Amino acid sequence: MNFTKISCKYLGDFDAEAKHSLWGSVIYTYAPKNQDGDGKGFTPTDLLAFALCTWVITIMGIEVKRRGC
């Protein structure tokens, strides 16, 4: 059984990188402008909101499939 590992790395200047061990996908986060960052992309809080939203949508999709809707 393969377990997913996420490696995180601080890149400096309030930027970070997260890499998925199985697929090699990489996500970068940046501090928002109101927190001394440059706001050039997703912030960690943006990803938290994204994770919650996609978690709910995925569970809804699983239930729709299971119920044959």
C-alpha cells in the first residue's frame, strides 16, 4: 500500500512549496499583501478554504454515485 506524503519547504520571503510524493504535483503558497507578502498567488488560507470546499463537493459526488442519481 502506498501512503501519500506531502513534503513542505520554506522558500524564503514568506513563500512555501508543498510536493505530493506519489504524483510529483507541486503547490506554492505566498503570504498575502496584508501580511507582509506580495500576494502573487494562493495564500495558505486560500488553500484551507479550497480544501474545505472540495472536500464537501467530493463527498456530495460520492453520495450521488452511491445512490445512483
